[in-house]
Amino acid sequence: MRCILCKKKNMELFLKISSSKYLRCTNCGLVCLENMPDMSAIKTIYDSDYFVKKRKGGIGADFVGEEKLYLTKFRDRIKRIEKRIKTGRILDIGTSVGQFLFVARKAGWDISGLEVSVAAADMARQHYNINIEVGTLEDEAFGRGLFDVVTLWHVFEHFPDPMKSLKKIHSLLRKDGLLVIELPNIGSKKAINADVKWSYLLPAEHLFYYTPVTISRFLEKAHFRIETIEYVSGGTGIGDWMDKKGLVGLKKFIFVRLPVVNKIINTAPSIIAKIWRNKELMIVFARKK
């Protein structure tokens, strides 16, 4: 098997999780799933249940029950973007139920979203009055050079052809437009120490894993200039723990009724990342050349 990044035939077994195998290129370090699912199989994962609860194997998330956590996180992300571009047209790819776009719209941005799941797009319209385009990035017909910013929040690792996706994104951005990608860092201490128990190892969804080096190489090949890479911790895991213990009602009460607790839970990942130098998640900022 040839590595899609460096084109070398140096892929070896990296991790085995149940019946799934991840391979790692010994030349460049890119990690990928051995047997890639086709798009039709990928789409079946993202039904309505995916967005309201976490299922066996770590699939899905409770975007509704943990709404305040997500909104607080996305307020932080929009502030990071506004340090670089104050406002403009923004496209969020893999919009999920629309929480980032809800925050961006409140901050004065002209918003657009793209989501593969019909169920998620329906929820975005019902909960946030946001109309999202349904489809894949490659099939969508947005205008060339239309956007000042394109964002992908834990979406890029789901793409079966990352270079093709980056080239499409490149065409959508105006000259010197900003691309923001948040994704897990397979080279982080947390990932290395946790090995197969790392919480971000999701063979049903995550097709590729990146390090700062491999994501930078992809972006450079696609004619982007890396501006900076910021790091945050993967979070406290409190919501997941409560789900497993059957404490969904308590979780919703805490996240909705106790704003102080909500704030602590949201600020903890950045504090942890700074104190312990935990680089579990990367936020990559790159400019179109």
C-alpha cells in the first residue's frame, strides 16, 4: 500500500482496534485506516441518533444535552479567528447541528454551512434557524473565491481523500483567505501514552490521523501557507463519564443550570494544555497562497 502523502510504499501496522487496523508510513508518519469505507457507508453513520447521544465504540456526541459546552467552546474558536480576520463570509464544513454557525452569526459573520447528514441539517434549522447545504464537499457548487474563512471542527480526519478536499477548499477561499482545521494529534503525549485506549481512536469515523508535520505537509502541497498551530487539551470527559453512568438528567441539569461549572469545564482544556503541554488537539491556521 502506498502512502498518499509521500507516495512511498512504507506502510506498516500501527494499531489494531478490534477488527480494524491503522497503518503508519515509516517515511512521513501519516496514519490511515487500512480498509477505507466508501461514502455510502460513511453517510449511514450520521443518522439522527449520532447527534444526540454517544453510542458503543465512542460514535456520536450529545450536541443537544451538552449545548452550552459546545457554544462556549465555539465562542472561544470565533475569538481565535477574529484575531486574524475581524469579519466576513465564513463557511463551516461538517456543520453538524449548526452550533458554530450560530455563534458566528451572533458575532456578525455572514454564514454558510455544509453537512453530509440530513438529520443534522434539520436540527440546525429547528434549533438555530440556520439553513445548511446538505451534501459532500466535492459535490457542492459554492462559488470560487467566495469565502474569507473556511472552518472544519473535527471533520478533516473523516475525509477519505484529504488532498482532494484541500484543493476544493482552496478554490472556495479568496486570495489570502483563512483555513482553520481542528483535529486530533496522533503524535501527542496523550495519544502515545494511551495507545489503543486513546479516546479519539474511532475506526468507524476517523480515516486518517495527523501530526503537526503531516498536516503541514498536506497543506503546503495544496498551496496553503501555515500561519500557526495552536494546541488545546481534549477536554475533561465529564459528559462522557455521566453518559456511561446513566446520569444524563444530572448532566443536563449541570450544563444548563450551573453556568459556573459549565465555564470551568470549558476553560479546563486550554489551561491543561498550557500547564502540562498537552497537545492532544491541534487548531491549524493556514492562508491560501
